[in-house]
Amino acid sequence: MQRTLYELRRAQPDPDPLWNACGGTLEGDTCTLPTMIVELILRDGGWDATSLGFSIPSASMVRAILDTKPRLFWVCVSNVEDTERFVREFKQVSDAAESACTALVVFGRALTEELRKRISFCCYCDTMQQLESFTKTVRHFATALM
């Protein structure tokens, strides 16, 4: 599956660098496919999207946000082993996104309603279609304001 996703990415046209996005999974979450699929969906929608990969330390995510100031940053949450650690590390990512004026999008089967109430983000997506719709809306409104 990963090889197929890599081949699909190679076949996509170069996106507009003005619409940069990146994301991945936090340290301890080794689910690879969702973040790769998000990268493809965003690139198909014209975003210059780059998956940082999986099991990324929160400090590295923070650095990526502060260094690149993406318009959108995603966090896929497929597995949470330690809820308190996750909430603490996610707060670092959320604070960085807020300071960089970056829309923070979250999704994944481990994001229970209870856990979502404990973290701060711009958009939670149950499906990839919701993610696609949200990113189209962001581009539409941002373009209208330019």
C-alpha cells in the first residue's frame, strides 16, 4: 500500500508553494497510512503538503511549524498509549500552531470525544471527505481575503 501511495504522489503535479501544509503522527503513534493519504488528498487539492512521517517527537513538530509556518498542520491520532503525555505534547503543537497562525487539523480513531475535549485545534475530521472539504473552505476564504 505504501508503495502505491508513493507512486500516486510522484504522479501528482507540483502544487502551489503558497498553500503549504505538513503534519504527521506524534511520538508513539506508528500508524503510517493515514498521514500519507492526507498528504495525497491535500496535494490533489493544490496544497504543497508534506507528511513529516509517523512517531514524530512533539518538539520536532513544533520546530516544523515555527520554521515553515504552514497554513495548515495535521495530526493523525491512531493510537494513544499515555493520555496525559499525549495531552501535554499536543498542547505544545497546538500552541505553536496558534503562534504561527496555522490551522491545526486533527483526525484519527484514537481521538475519542473525551480526548478531543482536552485538546485545542481548529478542525476535527471524522472522514477524509471532511478534511478535503475543510481544506477547500480554508483556501476559498483565504483567497477571498487576499
